[in-house]
Amino acid sequence: MSLLRMVALGCIASTACAQQAAPTITLQLRDYLTLPSAEKLDPTTQQQGELSRVNFLREEPGPDRGRIFLSNLNGPLYILDKKTKELTTYLDFNGRDGRKGIFHRLNFATGYQSGLITVQFDPDYRHNGKFYTIHMEDPKVDASAVPDNTSVPGLNVTGYQVTAPVRTSGPAERECVLIEWTDTNTADKTFQGTAREVLRIPYLGHIHPMGDITFNPTARRGDPEWHVMYVSSGDGGSGETLKPITRNNPQRLDTMVGKILRIIPDLTEQTKTSKLSPNGRYRIPDDNPFVNTAGAYGEIWAYGLRNPHRLTWYVDPHGRKPYLITNVIGLATWETVDIIHKGANYGYSEREGNEHLKANNRTEPIPADDRIPVRIGDEPGAEMVKPTYPVLLYPHKEGGGDAISSGFVYEGKIAALRGKFLFGDITTGRIWWADIHEMIAADDGNPATMATMHPIQIEYTDPQGKSQTYPNLAPIVTAAYHARGGVAPYMPGYGTPVGKGRADIRLVMDNAQNIYIISKSDGMLRAVTGASEK
């Protein structure tokens, strides 16, 4: 076993000295809302066995209206009223095969993250009504890509333009579309306004798509970062293929897959310090790292990532320095958390975790010459760069998992959680915490330096008022799955190391830092009501 692997395994071992010294944290959890059932259930399949495909939530910004927007991979974008817990459909993206939604090419039936993927609000939403969505389409479907407003008469599609997909390497099976929506009545429960396509990226398959959107929380009007958008773009599964022409896509600066992108969607912002994009739908900041590199996409901020499906920020209260953090789902060995830096190469598909990724998708120790060639086109260039390594990782072994969930630094009212980075594993339902300052210190260029992960217990109070403590959410989700009519002996899906049965959890927060946990296998939204440490 390599020294790096032993160091990393030490970060998750329950007997590690650092973990023995750290407090044991227990989350108190209760059911909050039963989510709408999936359109069609088939417990023998990976996706149609899930009781719901609600995947993410964000609360409307500004003075508290108590409205949370939830995105359902099957197509609906809901508004949840926190006071009444009423759920209404604000927009339905699913117009596939005669359905009444607005996109006839929506790809939603297969893949972990297809369909309506996410929603994000513009920093000035309360004044301009703008928000953004990402959804996946199948370009082979013989239908228009222009939204159909038959079921949403308040949607004005006059002048809507479908953008040309940017170039990529290899055959494209799917496309992800970034859309800017302008709501003319933000108090209404159904959309009224216009839509504008910003960017369309092709992907080799239906996995690892464009995943998340975020804005720098420290930016204010007049700042250079005001209205600058960061977009995570997965590799579409290309980095694990065995053909070099597609395997190198996350490393190539002439593709937008396996990257963090940085753009300005508002064409009227930062006009003196940016240039218009080739499709004319957004602007590219002049200080992006590759704007002057021949053949490279100027939109790229960082690269070499497999599936950076969630982005979050931590703002250091001393000096207000913002840190952009991404949780990256790995291939066969490691799950990772990265702090994103301008122009950095995070190694994939040459590295996974803090090891070398071989052509057969297995890992081995990092080579003595720990550099990777810069790629623009099929062949490696003469320039070499050292990869940037994670600050947290865990393996596809017992005590770990195989698909890192979302995460964030908690700064709310629960004292036991304050200042901690909370995150989970989608498959196993495990939750951990790490000290954010230790994570920042681990971002030192040394691949062996990792912050320590500490497991979190779950004290769940069921609807009958009975409380019990569990090491993870899997037993809680399994019980609810059967209670809601799941007929398989185990939950849908599979993974390492759980085998059959997948909890499928996501950690999310509203504006007041209330923590919720979404579990797709049982279709439940649960709320964290407190936490204790001892």
C-alpha cells in the first residue's frame, strides 16, 4: 500500500487519533415533507425505483417570503411555501413524448443527473427577476428545442434563440442547456416572463453533466465579481473511456467538459473588462486564466475534474476572503473535496484523489515526476503543470462510500455545527464533518496533506414520536421506502461498498441556514432540528 493511500485511509479510520479527540456529533432529524412520487415506478431499475427525483432546493433571495424552489429531475420546478408546506408547480420542463411541459427534448428517464438539474437565483433577483436553470436534452429527438408555452401562457417565447452547441471531442449523445429566465412577477406561483438561452454544451453520455451554478457571495454592485457566474461542468463520462481522443477531454483546454467555467451572463455587466462570447449570449472576463491561450476556451476557470456536481462558498470572516469549494464524484477509488483556484489543473483523468489514474481506471502511487502535459487538441503540448490535489478524500471501501453528496460550511444557530464543513455520501447515507480551517490548511500543494473527516450520527424521530440513533441514513430511508410502497426487498440502485440498495441523499440549506436532507429512494425531505456533541 502506498504512503499516500495509508495517509488518506487514516483520515476516515474510526480509530484515528484525531477522530478520538474530536467531539462526537449527533444530528437530530425529523420528517419535513413527503415529496411528489415519480411518474412511473419500477423497483428493478436504477432510476425508476426511486420514489421521487427531487434533487435540489434553493430559497428565494431577499426579505423572507418563505418560498423554496425545488428542482425535480423528472421536469417540475416547484415552489414550497415554508409556512403552509404547500407545493405548487412553477414551471414544468418535461414536454417529452406528449407531456404538457415546455421542453420536448428533455432527457430525464436515465442517468443519475439528467432532466431538470438545478436552479440558481441572480444576485439581484429581487430587482430584476432573473434566475438560471440547467437541464439536459437529447438532440436526436425530432422536435423543436424552443420552449413550448402552451401550458405556460405567461411565458413569452418571442425571439427565443437556440444556441449552437460548443465544440467537444467525440460523439455527443446529450446536451446541457443553461437558460436565463426573467420573471416579471416574482410574487406569483406560476412563471410570467421571458427565457433566454445562454450556453449549450454537448456531452458524450447522460452522466456527469453541467451540474451547478453559483455567484461569489462577497460581490456587490460595482465590484469586478458582480454578476460573474461560476458553472460546474462534468466530463460526461469521457474521462473513464479507454480511447485517448475522449479520455483526455477533462484535461483538454479546447473542451468545456470536466471544468469550472466563469462567465458573465448579463451582457450589460463588466463590459470594459470582458469580451463577448462567440455565441453572443454572455461575456467572458478578461482575467480568466486562458483567454489569451490559442485554441483554449476562455470561459475555463479550472479543469481536470470528473463530476464537480456541487459548488459552495466559504467566506473567511477575517478579511472576507471567499473560497470556492466543489464536491467531486470519483470513478472507482476516491471521492474528493477540492478548493478551486484560478487556472488550476485537478488532475483527472491523469489523477484520481491523490493517486495516479492508470489507463485501466485503477490507481497507483503518483509518479516521481508529478506533472501533466497541457493539452489543446489530441496531442499533449510541451508545457507541463503540477496538478492540484484535494483537501478531503475517502475511498470506495467500508467506512467510506462511492458518491460524495453536496456539502457546505454551516454558520447558523446550532452551536455544535458552527464552522464545520458538512457533507455526505449519496449511496451509503453517511454524513461527516471536517474543520474548514483544517481544510484550508490542507490546500498546501502536498498531495499527502488531508483534513480529517469525522463521522456524524443521526438521531431520527419518526412520525410516531419514537427516536433512535443510527450511524447513517440508510436504515431510515429503507423503512420509509417500504412504508411508501416500495416493493423491492432493498432500496433501488446499487453502489460500493453497499452493494444493492442506495440511500440517495443530498444535503441542502435554506437562506437561514436551516439544514435539510433530501433522499430520493424514499422520496422524503427531512429537517435537521438540532445537534449535540459529546
